[in-house]
Amino acid sequence: MIFSKISLVVATIAILILIFVSSCREKIAPAETHVASWEKPRVPDWHKNATIYEVNLRHYTKENTFKSFEAHIPRLKEMGIDILWFMPINPVSLKNRKGELGSPYSIGDYYKTNPDYGTMEEFKSMVKSIHDAGMYIIIDWVPNHTGWDNPWITEHPEWYTQDKDGNIIDPIDYNTGKSWGWTDVADLNFDNAEMRIGMIDALKFWINETGIDGFRMDVAHGVPVDFWSQCADSLYKIKPIYMLSEGEVPAIVNNGTFISDYGWEMHHTLNEIAAYQGASRIKGANVVQGNVKEGEKQIHKKTALDIDSVLAKKTSQYQKGYQMQFTSNHDENSWADTEFARMGEGHKAFAVLTATFNGFPLVYSGQESAMDKKLEFFKKDEIPWGDYKYAPFYKTLFDLKHRNKALWNGEHGGPLVKVKTGNDENIYAFTREKDGDKVLIIINLSSKEQKGIINGVAGNYTDAFSTAQKDWKDGDEVVLKAWEFMIYSNK
């Protein structure tokens, strides 16, 4: 009897120890990359026809605060913006800081707001104002690295990548094995299971405590794919959220962890089309084997036909989701120059294209005011707002997108069907159709007047900008001035 009682006690203790060990392991072990019991991804309906706007708060107003930004919410809503993406709102590290204010991507603390922008309560107030306006907010998150005075550096040095001597290092370019040159940040080690849990806990904090609607993940392409599955398993359980990846990695969209990523290859192709068209008008420029040679600089020939090649490639790579299309963003503006410098007189034609073809459109801070200025990255540089001269242009595009299902995002919209014009190297024409809604888009992607013949689109349409009616018939000729565009809708 005594032995039986002792055996029972020993067994009970063993079970308790097993439970304790198992619970500890559960806290530090990466989640498996299986599909959880809930439907994945658990995403909101509002992303289906959404537009997105990037807020560079540091440069947005004279005060550059959450409170001062609230005054802009009504006009952005009126312009047709649905999602406001804020560049990092966390404190910026002081140690190894670059420039006067440092990079907003050098995170000093994942759980705090940048005191220059305001308090946590002021951030929550702004979130409420955005939601009250019928809009949504996602914040920029930096999972790949932190600033050098982030608390994790001293509290958990093992969470960082270290060299053979045990020194924490800045991020390494996985293509070259050398430093990216991001010396103001320390590289996080995703082989460390505890760090992964710490990162996920920080992400959950912002959803639970502030009510934000998702994240734009910086350098998502530099983080292991299995972490994103682990991360999604945790975040999508809280509530439906919107996830945008900065990279262009089909695996993390196809596995359901991200709804969207960047259309980087398409963006660079559009820049190259514009560069070729600009160079081809330079006096004395010579075309050599399909290329334009301008002094020592050789610009490869790119035309409207190259867009089809990129679209075909993406169709083969992506099984779900859709890409963010753009003519500018904070990286392009500060480092590659403005859309005016890169795309010249064709900048509006490319904006129409990115707003109407596969994917969903981004507007960067200041584009609605035709901002032809490179914004400083490491110091204050206020946006010259003027009279928001392009706001009506974007409003027309986005109002049409909202009401015409053909232009909705990804599988929620209509497939792009090319319209042959007999001049497809210069004229990019296509239709999209969904549930009886249809659009016809015709764009001259060249710096000269172009003519073409339109077939296969017969019907009555309304011009999106002039509201004039047009009855298209097979064989109709179209004549477009340099960079001219036409947008027709059947509703």
C-alpha cells in the first residue's frame, strides 16, 4: 500500500515535470508551418478594392506629430484612400545614428512610439480618427534588425547575429556575404527561437493595444520563410489583418502569410521604358543593337511589350495574392529621385497604368501635390503641399476602382486581357471585366504621337475623366498624343 502511494506520488511528480517542460518548450520552439485550425489567411473583406497611401510622418507637417496628421485624414478619405501605411512610428536609436534624425528603420524600442511624433495615447487617438473616417491603418515593422540601443541588445545579446569573436554585427547582404552598409542597425538572429517569440509578442502588442489593422514588413525578403508562417499563425488568430511584404518573394504570398508584396520588377520596367523614351529624343543619340547610347551611358531598349513579359512571369510565380504597384515610395523618392525625374512627362501615364492593371495602387506622401522634390532621409524636410493639384486626378482613378469590380484587387477583380492595336510596342491597351463590370484602358507609353486600331471591345463606354460617352466599334482608329491615356468604363 505504501509502495502504491509512493508510486502514485512519483508518477504525479513525473507528469507535472513533463507538463512544465512541455510548456517551456512551447514558449521557445518555433511554431510548425502547418495550416492551423482556423482558416488561413484570416483576412478582412475591405482589402478587395482598397487603395493605399504611404505616410512619411517625419516630413508630413511642420509639427510632424500624430495629432497634426489628423487634419489630413478627411482630404485623404475624399481622395479615395482606404489604407494609411505609416513609416515606422517607433523611437529611433541614438547610437551609431546616421544624420540629424537617424533612419526611421533603426528601431530603438518595439513597444514605444517615437516621442517626436507623440505619446502612445495620441497614437491611439489618431487610430480612432482613421477608423471613424472609414479608413484603415497599417504600420511599418522592422523585423530584420534593431537599433544599437534597443533594450534587446543588452537584455538578449544572443538574439543577434554575432561574428566569431562574439561581437554583434550589422546586416549582411545574403547575395554577396558582405555588409549592406547599414551600420546604424544590428542584425537579428532568426535561428534563435526565443527571439522569434519576442518578435511575435511585440507584433501582437500593437494589434491588441492600439487596434491597428496590419503591418508592412520591412526587408521581409531577408527573414526566413518559416518565420512568416509562424508569425501568421499567431497574428491572424487575433483578428483579420492586412499583411504587406516589402520584398518580392512568391513563397511568402503563396503560403498565405502575406496578402500582397511589392511589384518591384514591374516598377523598374516602367522606369526603364521611361528612360528609353527620354533618351531616344536626345539629339545625337544613336540606337545600337536595340539600345540607345547616350554618351558613356547605355540605356536598354524597353517598350510596352516588356510589361507583358513581367506580367506573364508573375502569373507563373504567384498562385494567390496581388502586388502593390507604384510610381514612387520613400525609397525611390529619396534614393532614386522623384517620378518626374525618373519618368519625365510620362509620370501620369504610368500612374494610370499602376492604378488600373493587375495589383493595387500606392500613392506616396506629396504625390497628390505634384511634389518634385527628393525628401531627405536622415533629417527633417517638410513636404511642399501647395494646392494638392493632383488630388482630383487620383480621386477619379480611385472612385472608378471602388465602384467598378473589374478594377478590384487580385482575384477579386477581372483578369487583364490585352487589346492588340497593331502598335503594341508603344500603345498599351487592355480590358478587364468582372460580374458585368468592364473597363477599357488605352495608354501611349511613348514620347511621340501614336496611332492604332482597336478591335474586340465594341460597346458603349463612359470616359472616366470627361464623362463623355463613346461608342467603340471594331476597326476604330485611336490617335494618342505623347503619353496620352484613355480610361473607359461601362458603368
